[in-house]
Amino acid sequence: MTLDIRPACLEEMPILVDWAAAEGWNPGLADAMAFHAADPEGFLLGVLDGVPVGCVSAVRQGDSHGFIGFYMIRPEHRGKGFGIAMWRAAMARLAGRNVGLDGVLAQQANYARSGFGLAWRNVRHGAEAPRPVAGAEGELRAASLEDALALDVFPVERRGFLQAWLAAPGHRALAVPGRGFGVIRPCRNGQKIGPLMARDDAAARAIFNALIEGVSGPVFLDLPEPNKAALALAGEAGLEASFETARMYTGAVPALDLAACYGLASFELG
């Protein structure tokens, strides 16, 4: 059996998102469009006799970075070598780049054997009814693309993705100008906040409070564990840790200002 591996087109992206939902990853309702905008040829689909059986993302980020995610083989086709074929295709597409991923901790040793080194842990926190937090300060407005580009904590500029992310149906984006911005989006189960970026804790808290106002739960926030202020915010809001990943890179860990990162956009794209 020969597996045909090719980029998924925009019309096929809902298939990948449905698979992610079946795996319990709780994707956003509009993730397909925004993920495709990040790199239109970066989501690879494995097709067997015309039937999609697996996928993996190999998203190019600028000229120097890339990110692996969405790595799935349909249960009935596991154990046939398709997974390693998809992995090799993804890594080949990102050859010569510093490649990152958010992997489950149980697979950390396997990723290490593929040349990935641990950078830090990301932890998902959630609550059915999060509480507003104290210490919030800042005048809020709808976030613009310029707000996001100026404040985004990422190795390279990701204009295409952020433009689609802010404009996606159901997404609500707010900013404290010059200090922070955040997005909340509807998911298969509840809502997720991310990204949430802020240069000071008071702005992060103001944006968080505004994003959760009037929202029906549960609400989730994926944050980098090294950001102790983000952990404190989550704890005060009543969010409890439920899942964690290992952020790993094939090259040097990017010099990111994690103190300004209170929430990741997604585990699939970093």
C-alpha cells in the first residue's frame, strides 16, 4: 500500500479539525481557516486509495523556523508505517529550520531521539466558571492587527495567521494599546483564550477579565509554565491544570520573552 502525502487544501481542513476533535483536542470552531492561513501548504494529508488516513502539520514560520503539530493517523490504519512516513515528510518540508513542537510528555523521549530538546512545559488550565482577577488596569478597545503584531511573543512575525485569527467568526480580540492583547474563541467544548500577550501584569489581568465577561464555560488557557505571573492569574481565576505539553526545538531555544506570554494561541502552531 502506497501512501500519497500532499498538502491539504482549505476545503479539506475541516477533516483534520474533526479528527482532532475525535482525539479529544477540543479545537476551535473556526480553526480550519486560520490554521490554513498560517501556511497554505503546511498541513499534510496522507491519502490511501483516495481516502484520507492521516495528517501532520509542518508549518513554515518566516525563513528560519517551523512547527510540527496535528500529527494523527486514523485508528484503523495505525501500525502500518504511515505515521513514520508522515513524520518524515513533515520534517523534510522543514529541513534547515529550527523546528518546534508541543508534544505530550509521554512522547518526549521519542522526540528527543529525533533531535528535539526540551525548552519548557506548557500547561492547560480551565474552569467551568472562571472568576475575574484583582489588579486589572487598562483602557480596553478592540484589538487590531497592528496591536497583535507589536505585542506578539513569537520567534518570527506571523502576519497571515494573526490576521485570520483576529477576523475568524466568533473570535473576540481585545487590547490595552501598547501593553497587551488577547483573543477568546469558541471551541467544540467551551472557549479558549489565546494568545494572551502583555507587557505588564495589570494589562494581562484587564484583558483576561474582559474576555471572560459574559462567557459560558468552560474556559481554557494554555500558558507557559515559566511565566509565574500567568500561573498566579490562572490560580486566582479558579483555573485548574488539566493537561501539559513539552515545548521542544531541534535547534537553540528562541530568545522569547515568556514573561509577556500569558497564553498560547494553540498547541498546534505554538
